[in-house]
Amino acid sequence: MSYINPNEYGSLYFDNKEENAVLNVLKNEKIFRYASDKVSTTDKFEKMLKKKVNCKYALGVTNGTSGLITALIGCNVKAGDRVLVSSYTFLATALAVKCLEAIPVPLNIDLQNGFDLQDLEEELKKGCKAVIVVQLQGRCFDLSKVKCLLEKYNVKLIEDSCQAFGAKIKDECAGTIGDVGVYSFQQFKQISCGEGGAVVTSNKTIYQKMRNYTDMGAERNLFPNWNGNDVLFGQNYRINNIMAAILCEQLKKVDDIILKQQKSRNYILSKVKLNNLINSVDPNGDTGMNILLLLNSKEEFNNVKEIGDKQNIEVRRMWNGLYFENELFKRNKLTDVDLKNNSCSKSKELVDRLAVISIPPILNKEDCNKIIDFLNEIKFGSDNNAI
């Protein structure tokens, strides 16, 4: 079905700028970033990204999942280590942990602090190597209390900001609040090159380990070297100059993209009264890429979605369940200790109630008015305890 508000963002802004950037690489540069000793387009992209999010180090990688694996390596996660993970997330967050044969321990989420703080501390007391918080849907959590707890237990914080590039809280960019941040530039993300991703950090030791790991574990000047002190068994997660060329142009457009989303969202919300709206902790730092609603029940969600479909307005869930409820994890299940028995009941309670209405940057006033009419038509229940 074709919706007026597709769940797509930066890729909707592809034009001759991206086309010319790709052609420029093909005509004037090698595609492989290390094919010459000249500054490559990938180098330029990483420099632009560092400046954009205000961090010391940035590294392009093949996608968000490889970025998560790389971040875990940078934080010295090894097989058998416990890693605390947001329970309500795309499977890739936990999959990255399992790919290193570590243990993804699910935590209840909290829509303001990122995690249920009591749940977090209970698991920190048992010991873990790192914690992955997932910044959801173009907005940032207030991680100040989470960071205080992690400092107390000397545990690293990884931000899965694959859905939140461009989001801020108190002028801090998503991905730069923890020890390592991970971005995705897949087709449906805030900026896009179809796939692609990046990891960012201000810790030189973490950066160097991640850089080597993504280049098959080698130290490199122009050519790779596996005889140095910092070599390791790694992966080939390098992006190429064509991907970087597209991302350079997308970075130039991202402020305009976000501004259009914010204006559309603000206009829509000024014309409706919603007692089930999930507000951002920092509304000014919200990218405006969607409206999040906390409905009363699965039945109410299904009703709202059905009405939306009839009007070509997409209403969707973030995900259909918690990551460990996927059949993959059921067949290779975590132990009862890892899942804490009746695990993550607070997160489970949200699964069927969270509704997402995308606000892409291409909406015109007529589109916005259709969404306004749709929201005003819906008879929402009143006992939803929205935030």
C-alpha cells in the first residue's frame, strides 16, 4: 500500500547532488577508500560526521549491525560476557551480542530514562561488560541517571542510535552521550546510502581498536599490517567511497530534512488534542520524524491502523515483540537466569500499545491536514497513562 506518510526519510531527498557525487568518484577516484595515499571521500565523510555530532573520532562501517558488533569489540566484550540490552528493539541489537557469543540480557525499557532504573541496577549487581541503550524513533532519552549507575559499576555504555541520527538532548547528539555511538544509514533512516553505518567515540583507545577490527584486524597506513602490537582477528566492515559520497551529500541536507519534519509535526500537533501522545524528553532535540502514541490495547491499535489504512495513512508498530520472543531466540534460548524468568513484563505491556505515525520530510500542507483529520476522527480511550 502506498501511504502519504511513508516510513522513509533521507532517501526521499536523493537528487542530482547524490548522483553527481557518485559520478565524481567513478570518474576521478578509486572506489576503495585505501586505493591511494590521497584523502578519500570516505575520509571526508568521517571528518564531516565528527563535526556534525561533535565527537573526536568517527568510522564508517558497512551497516548498523556491523557497527554494533564493532562497538562491542571496542568495549572489550568477549564470548560469555553479559551485555545488558534494551528488550524492545530491532533484533540486530541483540544479534550483535550473540555474534560475539556474548549473552544479551534484556532490560525493561523506560520511555524517559531509557531503562527501568531498578531493573538496570539489579542486573549491574550481577556483573556485565557493557550496556546497550536504544535511542528510539528520532529522539533521545535522558541518560544522566543511567550513566551515573554505569560509572558506579565501571561499565561501558553503547548507544544504538541507528534510529536517531540528528536527535539531541540538551545540545548533546544521540550517539555521543555514551562511550560509543552507532548509526545506521539504511534505506529507511534519517540519512541514507541504502545501507551503511558509522561508529563514533571520543575515546582514542576504543576508536583505534574499532578501526583495526573493521579492517580485518590490521594496523594500516596505506597497506595493512598484521605484525603490530594492536592487531587482532577482525572483520571487513569497511565502507567505500561511493557510499561515503552519497552520505556527504545527505549530511549537507540533514538539517533541512529535520526542520521540515519538525515543522510538519508541530503543525499537526497544534491542530489536534491527544491525551495519549508520548512526548520527547527534549522536544527541541526531537527530529520530528514521527508521532508516537500510547494506546489502550491491541484492539485499539488494530482499529486505529485499519482506519489509517483506509485513508492511506500509515500507522505501525515499532516491532511486533521483544527481541527474545523471535523464533531464532526461542530455538537458541537464553537461560532462565538470563531472562530473569517472567522477563521484561513492563516492556511487554507496551508492545501492543505503541503506535507510530511517520512524519517524513516530503509532507505538504494537504498531507498534514489529512493526518490532522484522521487523528481528530479517532475516538481514543482515556485510560492509557501516556507520558
